[in-house]
Amino acid sequence: MSGQKSELPLHPNPHPDGNGRDKQAPRVSLSLDPYAAPDVYYGQSHTPRQVAKSRTYSAVDHSHNPLVGASSLKQPGRRTSHDAQGAPRRYLINVDETLKTLLAREDTDHNIQITIEDSGPKTIALGTAASGGYHSFDVRGTYMLSNLLQELTLAKKYGRKQIVLDESRLNENPVNRFSRLIKDQFWPNLTRRIDGGNIARVAKDPKDWTAHPRPRIYVPVGAPEQHQYYTRIAKEHPEVELEVIWLRDPPDDNEYVRDLNEAPGLLAIEMERVQDTPSGEPDFKGLPFVVPGGRFNELYGWDSYMESLGLLVNDREDLAEAMVRHFCFCIRHYGKILNANRTYYLCRSQPPFLTDMALRVYDRIKHRPYALDFLRNSIIAGIKDYYSTWMVAPRYDPVSGLSRYCPGGLGVPPETEASHFLHVLQPYAKKHGMTFEEFVKAYNYGHVYEPELDEYFLHDRAVRESGHDTSYRMERVAAHLATVDLNSCLYKYEVDIARTIRAFFGDRLQIPPEWRVHDMPEVETSATWDRRAKKRRVMMDKLMWDEEKGMFFDYNTVKKCQTGYESATMFWAMWAGACTPRQAAVMVSKALPKFEKHGGLVSGTEESRGPVGLERPNRQWDYPFGWAPQQILAWTGLLRYGFEEDAQRLAYRWIYMCTKAFVDFNGVVVEKYDVTQQMYPHKVEAEYGNQGSDFKGVATEGFGWVNASYVYGLQIVNAHMKRALGAVTSWDTFRKMTEGDHSALHSHFEPPSGVHIAPHVHQAAGSRHPSLAQASRAGSHDAPAAASGGGGTGVLHMQLKHSHESEKGHVATFGTEGGKVHVHLTPVAAAATAEDVQHHHHHQQQQQQQQQQQHQHHGAS
């Protein structure tokens, strides 16, 4: 069991004392958690020598033992010697030797991963620590072998030559392992700070296409203490060549931002003051934040919100709180939540989630003395973001009363190499008799006039601001669209601000002068924001809702019509509470089936995407790809309106798909998935590839919002589903095997933190399913049989324990008799999956048929 202490003798040969009794050897307590994080597990406290001293029979010198690791050099013809049965098994491993052998035998495609695509023997023998390496056991199957590769890669990273490895790290329930890695390894490895300790590394920009790239930090005029701090760092470390530059106020003038592309740099974000330097100067430390993937060093916009949902599940409210503070800093000094904190993003925002993020964090820290000030500052920042970013031209459309993604900027987007647009720009260069490079420079600085090209890049920037880059839904039209997603977010802003002002600030929120912009009043009241929310909801209903199709569609503010493109962003309206219960019910009955696929929700329908080929390639935010944000917001929206079963089913599908890829492909976690693909969902053929799949030996970060979706989704599915997911059981198999077991589908449900379900909303929404509350009252382990009656059996391979013990898989055979469901458990190999036990199930069916025939024969006699 995780954390359990085991008492083991210290000396190998106890001798009888003078009284004829056995002298008790000194005992040592081993308390190392077998599921500890790598820096702990492979630290100096967990060495083979120390473990060997704790064994009565381990007096051999392991450093010279030729059998340590040697047992893994040959493929045994049969299972080798066994240690005592029942004891948790541990292996004594020579890291380099075993790693070399493992890859030579199992990595047949030579990508430093062990997957189902490799054709090796899928077995290796490891010597046990209890026997000093003399006795060995086979480690079998892709999952356990890939876990072994991951553990050996980590051990080598920490400089270990020899390790004692708990078998429970190899055959761990995959849902538990995935969740554990997210909490203990992925989040820490995705965490960044920006300060003097790492500015040389994080300020370097791979997108700096200038002739002489160097680290630069731009500091807003409102943060003089940061300018002083970074100037001191630059003087103390001249080898870094750090350039500290004041940022102009206002910082988002189009021509100014374009000119900054000649010397791009990092934008300062929030810091905390720490103990002063010995010379008495103020010293600072950057607040931490989580990046989307391992190659990033910047604070990103809506990625941070999605990540915060997972961080809160994992009790990392400190990180979520810090990211809210960063957003507040950005809004105060840069006028908006930025796409990311680089100079070329100064004109560009991303989908706004600040108020919901702040309220969720506040709910976790409300007992702290500063919590109300944190909430006040966050809501004030959200109000400024609302006024200065989304309710002014060109983003705000006064005719419809709705908002659009429409950032400023001039020329070719600087974060992308100009050659990315070669096919677009080359004809214009030829037209003007220029080389490609000459034309790009002339166009960026307005020396040539091409209105069609201006329109193209206007929409290109808008797509990037939307976060949905790229999609045929928005191509060449994005800046004209009042999208469902953006206006749902702004409706949520309006509702959250009204509720917070009313509930926490006596219905009067004073706005400090430094936060006021445009026509912002000195005092905000809830009534103003209630009216705004009502107006936006009315306009969304009028301009975006299609009653016949049961969907919300983006509204083209230029053509004055709906686009008709079927997108999963329609479910953002449910997340925000911007639709009526009746509309939600219609969406679930009419729209949801179009988007639900094997692995969850697809971003858009195949019909809307249209045909693809060499001339019209796939876009990554279109069919057949699914993204974590779309899943998370849809689950939350379904729960809001009482559709718990649908939320659980969709969460199950997504988690299953992620888990299966994790199990079959060496622990892979990627940015996006093909939700229509059952075998290889992580393989995506679209622009930008798929971040997270190109690793050697072990994936150490996952991907931010996928990590979050996984742990967040596990809060939605019930205990039965978690067990089935631990056995890598598809939704279709799980549903078939539990058709007669109502408790498996209707167990008591507690929504994730921050999700509130009104008691009456389920009935009002006209759900197709009985509520989970009703089901939990009716369900039990002896659930009524399916309405069809009769007996039957089914098989479901489960991991039955959720504690960090040595977990043993079982086959659960379900039989119905006398209106009851009976479950018989039979142990199977820990590495097996649901598909692996079909032969076992078939054998059981044959036995049952034989028994029935014998029973009938005896009855006839």
C-alpha cells in the first residue's frame, strides 16, 4: 500500500543467543512510497545498497553480481525462479545494461518508444531485489515494458546506475498512473517563472527571425521597480547580454508594435517582492505559471484557464491564483489578456475566461485574509478587459450588439516565418517586380497598397486571436464573425460581474482611477451588468439560434446572416448559461449526436468542413479532431443544465481515448486527438503536427489542457466508470456489460468544484434520461435486471483497487437471474485489457453451457 511501512531484518544471518533463542536481527523501516515522484523515488535515499541491507538474504555484493541485469539479456524459454508468493515484488536493475537490452529487443522501429507498433517479443526477465538478482520474473506486455522504459529513462536522467524498482510502478492501474504523473510530474515540469534566475533562457525566442537575436525584456511604465530589478540583473550578468527596454504607453499602437518586430522580446509579468539584496536594493521573484507544452516559456491566454481547472483538482490553487494575478497585471499594463507575453502579441488577445477563473480560485482561498482583495482586483481587471478590449471598435459591432475577434496589427504576423505565406504573397511580389523578401518588407511598412492582402491578414490575425487557428469555419471571414464562443464568454463575464458585485461588495464596486478607461464609471453596480447580460442573451437568441437545427451558429456581421457552420463551440452557450433550458434540451437531442464520436466531441461536423485533399488540406480545429477545451466546456455546460448522463458519457469517451493512447503508445499525451480513430487517435495529419508525441523514452510534461481535461473529467465519471477506464474498456463495451446494472450508470454524482446545478433545471430542460439523483436512489450492487428480462452474462475487465497497492486485475462476469445482477470476480493478468479476456469469457460461456446441459440431463433423469 502506498506509504505503508514494512519492517525487514537488517542482518542476513541471525544466530542463536546463549539462552538458545534466536537473536533478533536489527530491523529497518522502509517507508518510501512506491509511487513517489521521480526526484524522490530515484533520489539518494532509495539506493540498492540501502534496500539490500534491509533483506535477510541479500548479503551479496550487488555491484559485482553478474546476474544483476544479466537475466534481462536473454529471452527465457519459460518462467524462471519464483520468490515468495504474495509479497510486493521489487526488481534489482542495472540501468544502462537493461535499458540497452530493452531497446534492442523491443524497440523495433527505433524511435526510443515501446508501443503496439513494435514487433519485439514483448517480454523481459528481471532479477528480484529479494534474491539479490538471482531469481527473476518476466515483465510482459506493451504497457509494462513501456513503463519499464520510462522508469529506466528517468533513473538514468537522475544519474542512477543501479536501482530497486517496485513492480507496482510497472503494472499500475493506467488511470492512476496517468493521474499521478499529471500531478507529480507534468505540472511541475510545465511550471515556469520569469526573473533573474532564468531570464537568459526564457527570454530567448525561437521566433526571433532577426539577424542578431538576443534576450530582451520590455517593462511597462507602470512597473518601475521591475525595470530597476532587470537593469541590475543585466549589470550583474553581462554575459547574458540582456537588454532591458521601457515599453511605450499605450503599448498596442499598430505601427509601434510593427516596429518592435525589429527587436522582439519578452513582456514583463507579475512578480513578488522578496528579501532585499545585501546592498539594500529591492529584490523580486517571478510568480509561477503553467505553460501549454514543454517547448514554451510564455504565459498563454485561454490555455491558462483550462490548465487552472486541472490545477484546482490537484490542489494547486497556488499556481491557479498566480496565473490570475498575471492576467490582472497584463490587463492593467497592456490593456488586455494577451495571446502570450511577447511583444508581437501586444495587439492580440484570446478567449476571455478571467472572471470564471478568479471565482473558482477564490472559492478555494476564501478562508485566507487577502482573498476578498484578490477577488476585487480580479473583477476590476475583468471589467477593464471588457470595456477596453471587447466593447470597443473594431471588436464590438454596435449594430448587432455582439463582439468579434478582430485584433489590430500591420503586415505579416511576425510570430510566423514569412515563408509560411509564400503561396499567398508570391503572386503579389511578382506583380510588383520584387523578390519575396523585398515585397514582405515593402508590404509591412505600407510602401505597397494591396487591399485584398490587408483583408486576408485581418482575418488571419482574428483566427489566431480566437485560439482556433486554423479552421475552415473562420478562414477568410473570422474578423466579421460574432462567434458563439466569444459572446458566450462575454455573457459569462457579465453574469459573473453582476453576481460578484451583488454578493461580495454590497452592490457597489469602486473602480480605482488607474483601472478606469474610456467611459468606465467610478462605481459599478450589479443592475448595469444584469442588463448587459440580458441584452446579449436576447441578441444571441435572435441572431445565432436556429430552432429547426437545434444549434447556435456564428453570425456574420457584414453579411447579416448565420454562417451555418456546425461547430462544437455551440456548447459554450451551455457552459455560460446563455441558453434556455428548452434550448439546451433541443441541443442535446438534435445537435449532440452530430458531434459525439468514439473519443468524445469532434470540433466540427464533416459536412460543414467539406472535402479535403492536396489542394484543400485538413485544418486542425475541424473534423475529425477533438480538443480538450471543447470537451471541458461541453461537460460543464451539460452538468449546468442537468444532463449528467451525457456529461459522464462524453467524459468517459475522452478519458478512454486518452488512456488507450497512453497505454498503447509509451505514455503519450498530445495536444489534440483524432476522436474518430480507435487505434491511433494521437496521430494527427494537419498543419503544425501534434505536440507531445515526439519524445525519447518518456513523456515528462504531457500537454497542459489535456492534463487538465483528464483529471477534471475523472471528477465527472462515477466509480464504476473509473474502474472500467482503469481496465482500458471502451464506452461501447462498458455500456453493453452494464446494461442490466443501473448502479454502474447512475451512481451518486458530485459535480466538480465550481459547477452548480439548479434543482429544477433537469426537469425544465426536458432531459431524455432520468436524473442521477433518482438513479442513485434506485441503483445498488444488486441492481434490477434489464427490462428485457432473462438471464445473461457479460465480461468486464476491471482494476478493482484505487489505492496505491499492488493492483490485480479481475474479470467481472455479470449474470442475471431472478431479476438480480450477480458479479463473479476472477483474477487475470494485471497487464491485460478488456479485449485480452475475450477468450477467457468464451471459455466461461462454454463451461456454463456444459453445466446447463448436465443440469438438464439430471433433471430429465
